[in-house]
Amino acid sequence: MLRSTLLAASRSPRVRAIVESGPFDPLVSRFVAGATAADALAVARVLTVDRLVTLDHLGEDTTERPQADANVAAYEHILALLGDTGLAERVEVSVKLSALGQSLAIDGDKIALEGARRVCAAAAAVGTTVTVDMEDHTTTDRTLDTVRELRVDHAWVGAVVQAHLRRTEADCRDLAGPGSRVRLCKGAYDEPESVAYRDRAGVDASFARCLRVLMAGEGLPMVATHDPRLIELARTLGRDRPYELQMLHGVRPSAQRALAAEGETVRVYLPYGTEWFGYFMRRLAERPANLTFFLRSLLGRG
Ligand SMILES: Cc1cc2nc3c(=O)[nH]c(=O)nc-3n(C[C@H](O)[C@H](O)[C@H](O)COP(=O)(O)OP(=O)(O)OC[C@H]3O[C@@H](n4cnc5c(N)ncnc54)[C@H](O)[C@@H]3O)c2cc1C
């Protein structure tokens, strides 16, 4: 119930305008590198000492074409900086197609594909990769179609699948071909029972089934979870093959470092930018204890 309320609020432009207008709350800084590309690079530089990084320029549900173009330009900018600073070897980027225009009323898919092509070209120019984040289930088919199109020129484009969707085991079979980079996560959006498992046991069992499919395939499974039991399962299934463990910046950082020290390839998803509201609300929804801290600090602003 609380999770659904928080996820509904995450898409409210009014709540977003009120909350984003305040200063960067300390709890926001736990999950978000900062407002600027320079903030992102500073945090990435520290993390890349023992881990890999995926940078995410925050933004989603863009409804204006100029904003979609600005988001593409922001990716081109950070990718050029990654090249200049030598970080491109250990840092890739993730994009949300809705930030690049997918939800525009006219030609949204075409505009997002063109934007994503520009981001991929900028990544190729500095020798890094791009992963296309997955948003709510109404966009799954269009997003996977776009990934397929992008892979014609750049086979390294990563796809994301969400274990809470009932369709995902079949998607994993489709995506487990040679060289295919696939991030498996539980899924952060509030989905109806008709398309998704809504109980923890159902989601976790689906995650385990999907993981087995990806680990038996010929691609690179990117196992995006903080769940210790699923991480152990990945390590067991992946004993004799390459894979990545992925976690969010600010979540279980000591476990991230410990896994890296044990020789695991660990990648940290690191968002930056001013449009942190939707991302942040999803983090609150995952762990309601975070909400108590946040409300206390909002009230304390007086
Ligand atoms: C690298 C990465 C990329 C992702 N990309 C996408 C994407 O493209 N699309 C999408 O829908 N979702 C994405 N997600 C989010 C994902 O779907 C889950 O919502 C999120 O990871 C929480 O699920 P969990 O697997 O960690 O398991 P949970 O069962 O939710 O959590 C396991 C444990 O991790 C810790 N934990 C988890 N979340 C938090 C938090 N917010 N704050 C504090 N502790 C926490 C707690 O200790 C918890 O007990 C991504 C996640 C990661 C790690």
C-alpha cells in the first residue's frame, strides 16, 4: 500500500516540483552523486578504484522535445568527459528512453531511437558501452525493439529485464545469445497482478529462474540486486563463466567493497543531475525506513 502510494507520487509533477525545489537533502545525496557532471565524475573516480560504474543522467517521462534533445546532449557531454579523463575504461552510461523522448505524443519511439543512436555513437567514440534502462511494463516491447535496432550497429548495447514481470523468463531466453549484455533486476515500478508477480516470494523465484536462463546462455549476465541470497545464487551459477554483480550507489556499499575485494566484478549504478525526484521516490518505496528519515529532514527544514 505504502509502496504503491510512493510510486504513484513519484509520477506526480506537482509533488515533484515542490520536492525538487528544495536543497539536496542528505538522504538524496546518499543515492545521487550530485547535480552536475563534475559531481558525477568526482564520485565515479573514487568508486572506480575497486569497482566499475554505470552513470545515469537523471531524467524521465520527458514531454517536451527540447528537453529530450537536452538530455541527449548531456549524455554526449559526460561521455566526452569520460574520454578526456581516462574514466571510459571503467565507466559506462545507462539511458532511460522516456528521457530521450519515448513518451512524446508524436513520433516518440523514433525520436528516442535517434537520441539513443547519438548516445551510442558518443560511447563508441570513447570506447565504452550503453545500457538501456527498463521502465514500466507499457514500454517493455518498445524498449526491447529499440535495443534490437541499436544492436545492429553496436552489439554491446545492454538490455534490462525485470524479474517481477511474468513475461521476463521468456525475454531472457530471447536475449541470452552470444555477446548479449543483459541486466536482470527485480523491477522498481508498480505493476498490476495481470502482468507481474506482486509478492516477494513470486518475484524472487522468478529472479532465480531468469538467472538460470541467463547463466546457461552465451551472453553477459549483469545481476542487479542487493539481495544476499540471489547474489550467492549468481556466484554459484556463475562459477565458471563471466558475469557482473551490479548495485545502486548508496545501497549496501560495504557489501559492494567486500565482494570486489573477493574478486567479483562489481558495478555501481551512479545517478546524477537535478531531476532526482522519480529515482529517489523509487528508492524510498523499496525501503520504507528511508521514508521516515526523509520526512524528518523535510520537516526539519522549517
Ligand atoms: C544496477 C541496478 C540497475 C537497476 N536498473 C533498473 C531498471 O532499469 N529498471 C527497474 O525497474 N529497476 C531497476 N533497478 C531497481 C531494481 O528493480 C529494484 O527495485 C532494486 O534493486 C531493489 O531490489 P533488490 O533486488 O535489491 O531486492 P530487495 O528485496 O528490494 O532488497 C534486498 C535488500 O537490499 C537492500 N535495499 C534494497 N533497496 C534498498 C534501498 N532503496 N535503500 C536501502 N536498502 C535497500 C535492503 O537491505 C534489502 O533488504 C536496478 C537496480 C540495480 C541494482
